[in-house]
Amino acid sequence: MKTDQIYQLYRGSKGISTDSRTVTEGQIFFALWGDNFNGNKFTADAFEKGASWAVIDDPAFETEKTILVDDTLAELQSLASHHRKEMNSHVLAITGSNGKTTTKELISAILSRKFKVHSTQGNLNNHIGVPLTILSAPLDTEVMVIEMGASHVGEIRTLCLIAKPDYGIITNICPAHIEGFGSFDGVVKAKIELYEHLRKVNGIALYNDKDPLLSEKIYRLVNRAVPFSDPTGIGLAIHSVESEISLHLTAKYQHGLFNIRTNLFGEYNIENIRAAIATGLFFGIEMKDIVEEIEKYLPQNNRSQIKVTKNNTLICDSYNANPVSMQKAIESFASVKSEKRVCILGDMLELGDKSEEEHTAIHKVLSDHNLRDVILVGPVFCKVSAGFRFKTFRDINRLKEYLKAKPLKGCHILIKGSRGIALEQLYDIL
């Protein structure tokens, strides 16, 4: 069966599922492969849950309700690409080393004031998540805001072929996930694949003109570009205002001064907010509506969240971490006015042969900002912290036991680390 035939079945279905445990009545199940599982083996389970069809790539599991293809993942991507062609929708792709999700969430909320918007949910930003995002979009969607992640060179290029964006934003390019890219040059090469796509389709890149690297790549690669500082031919200037813990800003635009009180922690979020404001203005959203959406936005998923418990005030930023995001979080935390500040930092994963060097560098950042109450979690921090005065714990379970025996109270606590360290398990204790 060809993709256009499967597409007709999809149009008559209740959507797509790749998880036999959560498939619902009338959905089409795609039997994908993983490192430790063969989705074809769960086809019968999907039918028991009510799947109308199953797309498989192993003839051993064929039935009258299965569709045999050469590669289920390739077919899922082809189906999403077909759906994209059927839609009269703009696609704004967002990638970068840091800030992708926050930028995506803010832009989606702002554009929703004028357009019917569909955007990436959760962390569905890879070679499986992007097709699923597209296939969950209604045909009458006017703007899709699609987050694109990458762990190796060529992945953004593939995602662009599927989603076919006509607008794009690279939030920044930093040393992150170097293990998959081989070097920082590899990270740069991977991210600018979005710019290369936009050049081919004569699309528009919105970019941070305060970032020298992005400005240089824009000049070389993109035909049509819109700087954040001048999204409509009228200058936009954004500055932070001293505040207690949440980020407060002023924005100057069209001779007006707008005060913006966000629910986000950290000055590193200024560039994400600049991206959102500039994009909203470029797409014709009124500044007062943009400000309202930014002030309404409540961060989720352990990204720049502020949680006040009965014992402490937590800054929950434990979804991910790399050297740049870790440094910026520490710098912002150092400016928080508090009688007692505590840093709980977890290992930064996927840094390859730079791992020990980058973790050692964090000690200097902490010392430079006179942060003394520090707890470091993970095998790499343990290895490079000998001789330093910081408390170290090899894993989260050992730290949990320590905190139960010696609870923290009356503190402002920064909790930052890679997702694999699972620092979010500390929230209930603190």
C-alpha cells in the first residue's frame, strides 16, 4: 500500500499512535522499533485496545488489518510529509542549544491571539515526535510552531524535509550534546541546517542580531532575515528590571514603554522573550496582547519554574543542562537576594571527552559568584570535585537520604542538572 492510500485511511481514522499501551479506539498503530523493543510484537495488543489498522514492517505479524511496509518509521515520516502538503499552513521551526521549548511555548501563545495555532507538545521534537506533531494538526491549522531537536548532524535537515518550514528561529548555538556531534563545529553545522533549508525555499529566518555567530551565519546563508531588534521596521528594545526572583522586563516599541512581569526565573530567558515578542510583532500581533500572553505564561516541565513550598523557594530547572545553560543559571541565581542560597547541581550529560573539563569549569563559576552552599550530584562531579569544599553525592538516592536526615529550610534553592540525573525527585523533599 502506498503512502497516499495510507493517508486516506489516516483521514478516516482517529489519529496515529506509536504506543500500544495508550492507543485508543479508531487510531492507526505504527509499529516502530527501539533499541530494546520491536513494535511489531505489540500489534495484537494495539488491536485489543481498538486500533483500526496497524502499519508494520515484519511479515511475521501480518493479519487482515495490518499494512506491511518496508520501514515503519520511514512510512510515518512520509505520511507526515504528505499531510503537511495537504495543509494550507505556515510552519515556524525552532531549534537551538538552549531555550527551544520556552521560546516555542511563548510564541505559540502569542500567535494564538490571531491565528489557529498547532504546536509541539511535550518533548516531541525528534525524528518521531515531529511527524507525530504534524499528523496531530487539524487541516485548518494556520500556523504550526514546531520544535526541532538534534543529537547528530543531518537530523535537522531530515526534519525540515518532513515539516517544510517557511519560517525559522535558531535560539542559540552552544556546546551541548557534543558527544553526538563530535565537536562544537559539529553542533554549529547541525543547527544551521535550518538556515540552509530556509535559503532553498526562500523562507524567512527571525534571528537574534545580538548574537555574533547567528548574525554571521544569517549573512552567509539566508536570503530573507528579520532581526529581533527590528521585526517590523520599528525598533524593539528590551531590558531587564531588578526584581526579587522572577524576571521583569521593559520593552520599548512605537514610542511606548511596556512593563512585563514574567513568571520565569533567570536573565537567560530574556533572549527567549525577545524572540517571542519579535515574532509576534512580525506576524501582526498587537504589543499589548503580546505582553498579556507573556505575563500569563507559567513555565512547566522543570524549566525555569519557581516553586514555593512550605520549607523553601525552589528554582526548578532540572529538565536539561549543558555548560552554557548551567553557567547562566548560576549567574542569575547569584543575584537572588536571600539569607541562604543553596545550589544543587547535577551532572551535565552527553559532553563526550569534554565532560570532566566542563564540570571542573563549573567550580570556578561557583567560586567567582561566591556561592558556598553547593551540593553536586553525579559520578562526573564526584570525580572532579576532590579537594573542593562542596558536598558531593554519586546519585540522587544518596542525596535524598541525606536531605531527609538534614532537611533544608528557609532557603532559596537552585536545582539544575541533566534529565538523566533525575533531580526532580528532590522537589517533594524540599
